[in-house]
Amino acid sequence: MRAYIAGPLFNESERWWDEQIEECAREAGMTTFLPHRDGIEGKQKRPERLEAIFIEDRDAIDAADVVIANLNGAALDDGTCWEVGYAYARGKHLIGVYTDWRTHFSDQIVNLMIQCSLHHLCRSRDELRAYLKQYTATSP
């Protein structure tokens, strides 16, 4: 099973958290694509063709069975939101990770369009590990 790890990657703390999510997916037996490690973003400081990043990430989502999105922060990352929307349109199994305890409304954790796109929203790394273990054990 292949997992695409979506999330902001513009500072060390964002990349660190994406890597924690990726580690949970690997522990569950998934093959992962982490853009800042496996993609052009990690190989070139200033890629010459932005379109190359777009194509590579889009194709990696197409190849994935699952997309796990880092949704942490006061505002959701716009690139991550695009990845979630694209994955939803492609029928991918979507898992969000949001450990921030700020909430907007009593039944809304993150942006409602993103939240309603997800198959599951994990509120901790431990919950993500447990969900992925269960999901990989029961998926074809």
C-alpha cells in the first residue's frame, strides 16, 4: 500500500511533523512518498521548473492508495488543501492529522470542506498509528 504524505514543508518544524506522520505510515507497512525527501523539493533548493514539482506531486498522489495530510496550524496550508481536494476527487482514502486543540465550532475541527473530505481525522500521533494499523489490516 502506498501513502502520499501531504503537508506544509517550509520550515524545520513543518518538515519534522511531516516526517513523524511518514514514520507512522512506514510502521504500518506502507511505502511512502514524502515530497521534501523523495521529490524535487528535497533535491534542489530552487527548482528551475515549478511545473515539475506540480507534476511530480500530482503523479505521486495518483499512484498512492492513501493520502495522509498534516493539517496542523492556525490556518491550513494552501498547497496541502489542494492536495486533499485533488486526492478526494481521485477517490483516495484520506486521513487528516490535526493535533492543535483550537477549535472553530463544536462540531468543526478544521475547515469544513477539508474535514468533510476525510475518511478519518486523527488528533494525535498515537491515534494515527492505531488507525493505520487497523486500516492496513482490513484493506485489500
